[in-house]
Amino acid sequence: MTAWKILCDFDGTISVEDVIDSLLDRFGRPGWETLERDWRAGKIGSRECMTGQVDLLDMTRVELDKHLSTLWIDHAFPDFVAKARELNTPIRVVSDGLDYAIHQILGRYGLDDLPLAANHLAPATPQRQWQLTSPFQAEGCRSGTCKCACVEQARQGGHKTLLIGDGASDFCAADRVDFVFAKHRLIEHCRHAGIPYVPITGFEDALELLPKLLDGSLTEYVVPAVATAAIR
């Protein structure tokens, strides 16, 4: 086993689109947009936002499964997982999204055996209602899944940690890992916070970069970071 462990976000990183956003657009009752605005404004945490939004979903399991069957992942992610396993580097999916959806989507690619930390989605009463619980939350953290706690678990035994992510739910964890493969908003956060990272557009890039990270030859690819106040 190498000295590294990989923590990988799901929505917008592994998946092509954000799963909960797509569900709310199709099945959400009025009110979910207000929760989204309050979260983006920092008035509530993601756990409170997601719990309220899931309460507003109106769908059967058949409708849910049919919708999930239309959602896709980055085409190179299966090859990335295969390469990481070849290099004896463990991967854990860490997501502030929905465990059921992640298992359903990854299962189509034979990847539902990947270790997962995510919010738990379950049917509620009456029919067509759903509820959210957060088995990976942590005291003092407003997220449903505390990715910082996942980082600390991964670091046990002296392992180095690589985070692959794309957005706000990854900011806090990025501050605590040893290296980041960053997409979208996470690029700016790493740049301004002085966090060692490389920008990626997808898992084709990550597949090329991973061996170089593990053998220590990645330094030539590191984008210089400007150590300024972190974006929150």
C-alpha cells in the first residue's frame, strides 16, 4: 500500500451534474429555492438546507430510480479507480449528497463497492415523501457529511491524503489534505488559500497525474498558489 489515500467528491466531480439539483428541478415542491438561497447566503448550513429540500421532494421510488438511470459519471472515472487499485491506493467517496443515488449511479458501472460517506436518503410517510439523515455529521460542522472528519480518519497511520473535488463542500477539507486535484470553484479556493493543487477538467487529467503524485514527480505540474485569505 502506498502512503496515500484518496478522498473524492461525487456531485460535479464524479457525476456530470449535481444529483440533488436535478431531483429538485424535476420533483421539488415550492420552497426549495428559498432554502438554496439561504444556504448560499450563509444563513443556514448544508445539512439544514438538504434536510429541508429532501422534505420537499415528491416522487415514488420508481420515479427516483428512472431519473437516476439518466444521470452519468465522468467517462474516465472507472479507469481512474482501476489505476488507483493497481497502485494500491484506497479511494473513498466523500459526499454531501445522497447515498442511495450515489450507489444507484455507481452500480451501473460496477463501482458501488467503493467506500462511501454521504447523507442517508430513506422513504418517509406518507407515500412519495422522503427524509434525510446525516450519519457522517460532526459536532460543530454544519455540513451533512463532515469531510474534515473524513480527512482525519484517512490520515490515521501516517497516510498522506489527496482530495479530488469541485466546490464549496470541499473547501474545508482542502485546507487539511496534503494535495488537491481541483475543478471549478475549488481551483480559486486553493489558489487564494495557498493550498498545493493542480487544476483538472476531469478524470482523464487525474488518471495521468495520479502516478506522478505517488512517485513524487508531480512538482513540475503544481500551479503556484498565492497565499491570501481563503475564500469562504
